[in-house]
Amino acid sequence: MSPGYRAELMRLMAVFVDSELAGAAGFADMINRAPGLTARAAAARIVAEKFSHAETVLGLMTGFGVNADLYVRSHAWSARLDRGVDLGTRRVGGDRRVNVFHYPLEGWIDALALNLLMGTATTVQLGELATCSYTPLAQAMADIIKREAGHAAAAEAGIADAIARDGARDAAELAVAYWHPRVAATFGRLDSDRVELYRRYGLRRRGNAELHTAWRRDADAALRRLGLDSRG
């Protein structure tokens, strides 16, 4: 394993681990905002699975000398920026979470909208890691992708239930309008030069623009099923 390959592999794994830890920490606050025990149990399961995903990939990082206990304690995973900030694709210092997890959640419908849009994005993005040249990571992604797709499906069902039960269509529309461009930004610059490096190392196959298009297709289909407008 060349130093360059190792550096890019560790970067990809850190982005995943940090995003799962930050995502779980933010969604944990929403568990008691869910309407009813069934929804709360589902939300708690999603949080637990995200922590499990982080633990799995962090376990791979320990083989490269990372101290897992110290790593988990090294950042405030529940920390968020102001809701009105728009980072775009600009990176924020500190941990390597994708920018969407720097924004705070505002209630149950808002959390469901993020989980739907980001869940579909994560499923597309992790598909690249499931075929990457580092076999331990590719193997770990097989089950993780299935669970992440399940999170998106659960969010879609939750929004459908809220619309039918509470007439929450307007709230869902507003949440989608807020999160759609911020989730789109997780794909990075569509003309990024880094993709060629990933391809050379066998860590990625498709470019950011192709992944973004695949996500738009899946996300728009889910929004149409809900009778909501796609934004961004």
C-alpha cells in the first residue's frame, strides 16, 4: 500500500465515520419528538445502526494505528452551526463530517426530510465504496448500504404518515426546500480533480456529477411518491 493510497483510503473512511457519528448524534435528539412509541423505537434503531456503522469502519482504521476510544472523544459530534449558514461545498475545520451534518434539525418532519434525502444520497455514495479496491471496506459496506437504504425508506414512510395524519405537507415541503441543496452539496464539486486520483487507486469508479445525477433520480422518485416538489 503506497503512502498516497493509504492517505486517500484513510480520508474516505474518516469522512464516513465522522458523518455517521455526527448524524447519529443529531438524530438522537429527535427520538422523543417522534409521534408515538413505534416511531420512537424506529428512530432509536436508526441511531444505534449509525453508531454501529461508525464502529465497524473505525475498527478498520485501528489497523492503521488509530486509537478508536480517543478518536470518538476527539470531537463534539452533536455540535451544529447556525441554521441560516450555507456552507455549500466549503469544508469546515475539525472533524471530517460532510457539511450537511453541521446544520441543526428543527423538529420531527425536518429530521425525516433530511433522513430521506441524505439516506438516498448515502446509498448512492456508499455504492462506490462497496466496489472499492480495499477489500475489507468493500465487504463492510455490503450490509451498511442495506441499512442506510432502510433509513431512507423509513423516513419516506414517516413523512407519508405525517401528511396523512397531520396534514403536514407544507412543513414537509419547507423541510425539503431547506435540505435538498445542502444534501446536493455532499457530492462535492461536480468538476473535482480528486475523482481521478480515486479512480487511479480503485477507490471510486464514477465522478461526482454522475453520482449526483443518480441521487437526483432516486430522491425525485421518492418525493413524487409523497406528492412533494423536488428542490435544488
